[in-house]
Amino acid sequence: FCIHPKYQKKNFASWFLSRCVKFIKNLKTYEFLISFSDTTMGHEGTIYKASGWKYLGMTKPSYHYVNSDGWVIHKKTLYNHARKMGKKEAEYAKSFGYQKVPGKPKKKFALELT
């Protein structure tokens, strides 16, 4: 999940995560929750570690796109826009001024709900 710095309050992230986990646990539909911490954005998964989630390792590095204004767009979002316009991902990125930017691996965490 993501909390905009404008709305960040002390312990808000752990409080919110706890409420979400309790809600999902009460559904009795899922056995595990999986979440990722994006090291490209400087996130190390501290909230998950502190909340008892199990560290599962790192994902493969990926990429995202950035335009000349600094607007960041996820690769899947750009791909979906390209498909709707009948273009390939690279073609769409070039025509709208997006540059492909390599990212870092993400940290993967799991929480058992049972």
C-alpha cells in the first residue's frame, strides 16, 4: 500500500495495515497475503517486518517509464494504453515521450492468515 506524505501520521501505516489484515482474515477466504516492497522507491519493507510478515526473498528487477515532466507510469499501465491504441509498448512509449527506466528488485513478504 502507499500513503501520501501529506497524510502520514505517526503509526498510521501500521494501524492501517493491521485493520486491512483483520478485515481480510474475517472473510475466511484467503490463507496468505503477499506484498512487495519497492526498493526502487527506497522502500525496505520495514512495516511488514515490524508486523510479523515473513520475508520470502527478492523479485527479478523490472522497469517503468518516465516522461520529460518526470511523470512515472508503470509498465503494465503503459502497455494497456498501447494495446487500446493498437500499438506496441515501445512504439507507444516513443510516440508519447516516455523513456524506459530500469528498476531494482522488490522485496517479497507473506503473512499466513490461518
